Amino acid sequence: MKVTITARKFKARDTLKDYINGELEALEKFGADIHDVEVVLSFQHNKESIKEAEIIVKIPGHVITAKETSEEFEKSVRDAVEKIERQLDKIKTKKTPRHTDAELEKMVKTDDND
């Protein structure tokens, strides 16, 4: 799993990068088919200084994104990772074996012969 961390308009601390990598390790339980993970960090300059984390996960056949905002980057990243986990779980549970028409006909014929 290749992880790319981009910080817009600021330089991310190494401790923040380590935290992000630690949180993303939780995604490995969904299998080795995750190719790329891109994390984009940005913040708005206003009184509250809202921090935003966007995570983009690329797996075969899907691109999954989640965006969260909060007062801290760590909370934004954690919440976005939780959203990605729910989406990956949903995709994983939908992956059921599909049978072609020919296979279905063969199964029906086999059942009729019994």
C-alpha cells in the first residue's frame, strides 16, 4: 500500500505523518488489494482554524473518498479513516461470486437429474 500525504499551504510535522500512517494501517485488514492511499490535509484561516482531511483510496474497480473537518488534524484523519473502513466493508460484503448464464443452466440441469 503506497501512502502519499499532501499538506496544502503548510508543512506537516513528522509526528502528524506518523499518526496518519498508523491510522491507515487499520485499512490493511480489508486485504492487500489497496493500491494507493492519498491523504490531503488543509485548513481554513478563520477564528476556529478548521482542519480538513481528505482520504482517497484506490482499489481495483473503485476509488473511495472521505472528507472530514474538525478542530484538529488527528480527529479529522481518524473520522475519515472510519468512513473509509465502512465503505471498504460494504464493498467487501458485496463481493459475492457471480455465476454466468451457462453455469446457472448447468446447475439447474444437475438439480433436475437428481
